[in-house]
Amino acid sequence: MELPQSCDTFVALPPLTKHGVIFGKNSDRPKGEVQEVVYFPASQCSNVIKCTYIEVEYSGPRKAVILSKPSWMWGAEMGANECGVVIGNEAVWTNNTNGENDPSVKRLLGMDLVRLGLEQSSSATEALEIITNLLEKYGQGGPCAEEDSGLSYHNSFLIADSSTAWILETSGKQWVAEQISSGCRNISNGLSITTKFDRHSKDLFDYAKAQGFWNGEDEFNFSEVFGGEKVPGSDRYIEGQKLLKKYTETNDFKEVDMFNILRDRQSGICRPCDSPFPTQGSQVSVLSSTRPSVHWFTATPDPSISVYKPFIFTPNAIISKHTICPEERVSFYDI
């Protein structure tokens, strides 16, 4: 089985779960990269936010967030905020790579968009709107690995709260979003949204025709129009679907079931430490509207041999210093 680089993200909703929405993600990153789990309390921003490569304009409150993030960058692979919103992103490769859509040019990383969405949103739908507005204004791109300037890509996102989830898939500044109100869904490293979507970028159809990606007559299929020929992660995507089906059969899906999915090595979803692109961190969140949401992080590589540690947002929350990269390693980034 092909084991392409990058990650897998999952969500399960009622009636497949009995206690809210359950989100899970593995973050597969270059070998040797440090992924830290960090907490930032709520704050106020009055001008701009300095992201990994560029600054974005913003004035307003920033929500308290807990993030699982590569230590060298500003953004995050996955995380949660105090309002019960969670976001994870995936690398996707598309055919829309010229000019303002060139993923190698330094703009907003997908990981920056994860953090910006968490810091500014009170719901999954609001996070979707924040991310897509930023995407259309600033674009996405830039090296996504500290030691490999050639690793760059577009992004897909799974955004959830205690009542709904969104799959957001992008190609440059173009995007579509599908709302998930029940059942389960997963994403890997290919575009998965085809002809059914609930929102889209304002000039999507005109742009696709102008670029010669779509003839304007056939049914518009986002995955086919923008996906090109390279579809990495398809095997893991299918295996993830199988695992979700297996563990949700009894309509009693729990966080331990998400742990088991994310620990599954045979599928390639969990990648060991000796892999060139190991699973460097893992998150599971149980999102509830009637009790505190619980966010579980490994803060260590390879979830199959790691323990998930719980976190709940409380006033004056404190996390262990052992999940944070030493200060001298990241002092030159604005975190």
C-alpha cells in the first residue's frame, strides 16, 4: 500500500455518537521536526498579526486557544479554542499553481489559517467564513517545512463545533465547502468534494472556465476540475473510511474509538518514528454543548505508543511546560 506524506482528519456526529461531536487528527510531519502543544490565553489585538511569513490586518479579540504546532512556525496543524471550535488541515496538491495561486510563494500557510480561524471564531461556521475571507484576500503558500523549502501545497480543512462540521477544500484562492450535519467524514491529501457543496468562492465557475479547467457545460466537479492527476493519500482516505464505518456500526462511537483509528498502523494513518514522515502529534476532541468540551493531545510522536492527555478550557488554564519547545528554539517567532 502506498503511504504518501502527510495527515488524516476525522469527524463523527450524532446519531453515530452518543455524546456530541468527536474530532480527530494525526499530524504527519518531517522526521526530526518538533511538534509542541501550547496554550495561549485570550487577548486583544489592535493592529496586525504577524504570521509565519506575512502580516494580516486584524483588530479585535483573540480567543484562548490550545494548539499542536511545529515549533518553528506561527501557525498550527490542529487545535481548539475556548468556544469549542476545532480545526485541522491537510496538504492537497492541485493543478491551479500559477501566479497568485503558486503554493511556493510566501503567503499564509494553511497552518496559519488554522490558528487565525481558531483565534477569531465562536463557531465552526464563523471559522469557515474567517478562513475563506483571509484566503481570498491574502492567498496561501510558502515552504511548509523548516528544512525543505520545496515542500509547499494548498490545503483542505476539517472545522467542527458541538453541532456541525465543515469540510473546506481549496485550490489557490478558489474553494468549496461542504457542511456535515450528521454521520461521519474524513479527509486525507486529495480533494474529496465533488459535485455536492454548500458554499464556494464567488468567482469559482468563471475562474475555472477562464483557466480551461472546466468547459462550462459538464456538471461541475471540484475534485476533477482542480485536482489534476496527482491524488496522494487516496489509499489512506479509503482506509480511513473503512475504519470509521467499522467503529461507528453500533451508533456508540466514543473518543477511545477515535484513539484506535489514529493509532492504526496497518492503514498508514499512524506512522512510526522511523518513518521519513512520522506522525509527530495527534489530537482528539469531544465537543459538547451541555458540558465542557475535552481535547486530548499526545504531545509526542506515534500515537500507537503514546498516551492521550486531556485538556479543558478553564479560567487561568495551565499546561505542562514539557509539551513546549524550549524558549531559545523559538524565540525569534512571534508566538
